[in-house]
Amino acid sequence: MQTSMNFIGGKWLGSATGKTFSDVNPANTDHVVAVLQDSGPEDVAQAVSAAQVAFPGWANTPAPRRGGYLLKAAHLIEQRADDLARLLTQEEGKTLPESKGEVMRAVRIFEYFGGEGARLTGETVPSERDGVFAMTVRQPLGVVALITPWNFPIAIPAWKLGPALVSGNTVVIKPASLAPMLTLKLAEALAEAGLPDGVLNVVTGSGRHVGMPLVSDPSVKAVSFTGSVAVGDEIYAATAKRKVRTQLEMGGKNPTIVLADADLALAAAVTANAAFMSAGEKCTATSRVIVERSVLKQFTSLIVEEARKIRVGDPMDPSTAMGPAVDAAQLKTDLDYIEIAKAEGARLLCGGNRLTGGIYDKGFYVEPTIFADVQPHMRIAQEEVFGPVLGIMAAEDFDDAIRIANDIRFGLSASLCTKDISRMLQYIHRIEAGTLMINLPSAGIEYQVPFGGMKASSTGFREQGSVACDFYTQIKTVYVKY
């Protein structure tokens, strides 16, 4: 066990509150992974001040040189990938292969945005006036606040930090209290890479005592948040008062549509992967599978078979396919929604129980769970569970499936299983979601393409890929008479 400090102005500091909190292993609650600073508004103010002081020098650093720090940090993270993966598994509960994949994704994200430093271009535009040259240039915003979730504790901080830093902003980041250590490890790597003091600041603590003071600070020029709808709405209300640029990525209730012509074995494997890997704790996880009625019975048999093959256990064990829920509260949410589904009339096909005995008694383990006869009006079909709970819904045909899929407040991710190219193209145009998959799991995005949702899932700004820097820069238009 280690005691970790905040990272402010290039120094590792204890909180002004003098308080700490424990980071507990969800697979074994006897294991305290680390002790973190339980910070407060005074720490936030100190971090924002450090970022303000560092901003002019960082903004005037040529963008390719800014990218160089990310590239150096990427190489350091890659050298430590195995150790970081073990730490991620211990504090968040993902299986070790999933954790290693996430760490390497953070490496690739930093490599990608390291290269963006040489691609932060404006454009030249022909003027209709004689002897006038018109162009645009990008400039950073200033101090930006990043608030990240626990379910991807290194990838999401990396995909926010990369574009924010390479664009010339200085940053204060608050990681989720359930899994903060990987953000501190990113800060360590960037500091070792030579990042100037104050450019990146990390403050740990609660949303109430760190998150809200951070987004409300008058010196913060932009806020990027990934997390729940309830918290996102609270942040949006706070930032709207100052008209601060705000990027929100929030919930999902993601459908996978299975048409009658699909390869049903592939569709079952795709759905099981998206529904149950990482214990369903992905904003892009499939929680509704909408199946054409003519193949409903056959598909149902296949997906139940897939779920029953999943080995739930110690995430450090190579034979484990699904680890625990992240904490007691998330486990309770999973079990509560299972009971809600039963009460609403959904039919339990498999799972539905907390696992007990042996190692299960020290962790937050639940079985992969599938319900049949789920109707669109049910809470299990409308509300995000964020756990390994899947509802099967019947559709009469493709049009009915699209209608059911879109009958939801969210619009993050969606998947379609079919061999019909015409249906694929219709689905692309008609589905109300920002991230679309075809014959692939609804969860599983890549770092080099834009990511984001529609409707209540997002405020519209995209993360990752070539458009990620749009949020973190402002454009000036210049006219030159010659």
C-alpha cells in the first residue's frame, strides 16, 4: 500500500484538508491498494492558480514541441505497461488482459496526439476582394478542467489530456475516487518526460469538494466530463452561468439489433462480449438486444449458452473472463435492477445472483444475467444499469427494430448484426446514436476515430481522433490586405 499525493505546480503535495481516503480492491476488500488525498476547495484553488501561471509559457511553446512531451510519456508508459495493468486490475476490477489492453490504448493515444502537434493547422480561404489574404489560426483556451470516470481509469484521462495539452492548454484533472491511481501514474510519466511545472495538475477527492469547486472556478475556461447523466446535468447547470465551453459524455442504453439473416452464432458472441466484458461497466456496453421474432428462439438459446460459459472470478487469474463490480454501490445497483426486472414481468433466463463462497465473499461479484420478454416501457429497457444485465426484446421486422432501438433518451452506441448491405446503410442513416457498429460489439472503440453520442448521451463535442482538438481550441479569422 502506498500513500499518494496531489500533483500541483510540479510538486507532490498533501491536501490542505489533512484528510485521506482508501482505494480498495473490488475483488478483495481486505486489500487497500493505496491511500489518496481527500482534497477540498483550497487544493483546487492552488491547482488552478498553478495552471494559470504556467499557461502563457505553455501556450507559446510550439505545438510540435508540446507533442514531443506526449511522445516521451507514451514511451515511459509502455515500458511500465505490465505494472500499470496490475495496478489497474487491483483498483478497478478488470481482468488483467483487459487492463493491459487499456494501458496500451493510453500509450497509442499519447502517441497519436503527440503527432497532432505538427498537424494543428488552420486553413487559407480565398477572399472575394482584390489583394486580400484570408486565413484561420487555432489558439488554446486557457485553464481547462477534466473530470474522469472510474471505468476506464487510464484511457479516458489520456484521451482528454492528449488533445488538451497538445493544443496549448494547461490542465487540472480530477480522477474518479474509485480508481484514481492511473491518472497519477500518467502525471508521473509526463513529469519525467519534462512537462513544465503547472501545465498538468492532479487533485483527488470527491465530486462535491473537488469537482464542483473546479468547474465553478472563474479561471477555468472549459470543462470536459465523462460520467453519469445526473452529475453531467449538475455540471452543465454550473458552467452555463458563465457560458463556459462544456463537453459531456454520459450514459447509454445501447442496443444490438439482430436481423433474421445474421450469422446468429457471431451475433451471440458479439452481444455477449459487449454485454458482459468488464462486468458490463462500459458506457458503450450492450444492455438491450433487439431480435427479429423469426430467429428469437434460436438466438436466445445461443446467447444464454455464451453467458453460461463466462468464468467470473479473480481478475488477476488468467482464466477469468469477468471480474467483480467496482464497489458495493454498483453491485447493489446491479442486484436492484435484477429485482426490478423480475417485478416488471421480464423472465429471468440465467444469472441474477450475487456470487458467494470462497473468494467471492471478499469481492463484489455478480453473475452474467439475461432477461427475456423485455418490453420497451420497462425500466430495465430504459435506464442504464452499468452492469452485466442484458434484456432480450422481440421485433417484428427491421423497421420495428429501429423504432424500438430509438425509443430511448440516450444515443451513445449501437450495433447491427446482418449480412444485408441495404439494411446496413439504412441503419447508418436511421439509428439515433453517435457510434455505430455492424457485426461488431457495441463496445470497442479505437483511439484514432471520433467518439461521442447523441441525445442525452452527449453535448455533441467529439473526443478522440482528428476532431478532438476542436473542443480545446478557439479559431481566429485573419484578413490581410497586401
